[in-house]
Amino acid sequence: MEEVDMEKLKAYAAGTLTAHERSALERQCRAKGYDPLILVEILEFEQDSRASYSRFDEHQAFKQLKSKLNK
């Protein structure tokens, strides 16, 4: 399976993509079974060294999404 372009995802999170690029990235993510907003949350979580999940189920969900992303 082709992976999501992380640079485009970072630009999506920053709001610097054109409407066409944003729409194309959203379609690409959804075609692979990913919600682009969840991917942005994962990206932001990884970038924030102070972030932590206090609830076990949230942490497990994060780990599952992250492992799917890294396949």
C-alpha cells in the first residue's frame, strides 16, 4: 500500500495547501482508509514532546493508528 506523503500532510496541517491539493490529499487518505484529521492529530502528537495520554484506551488507539501509518 502506498503511504501518505508526510510533507503534504504537514502542509495540510499548517494550512498551506491549495484547495485542489487539500482535496487531493483528503481523497488519497480516505482511499487508504485514513481520516486526514486523525493523521494530523497523530502528527501533532508526535511533534509535541509534552503531550501524553493519561487513559490507556486512548493510548492504545494512538498506537494502532501509528502502526497502520508506518506500514
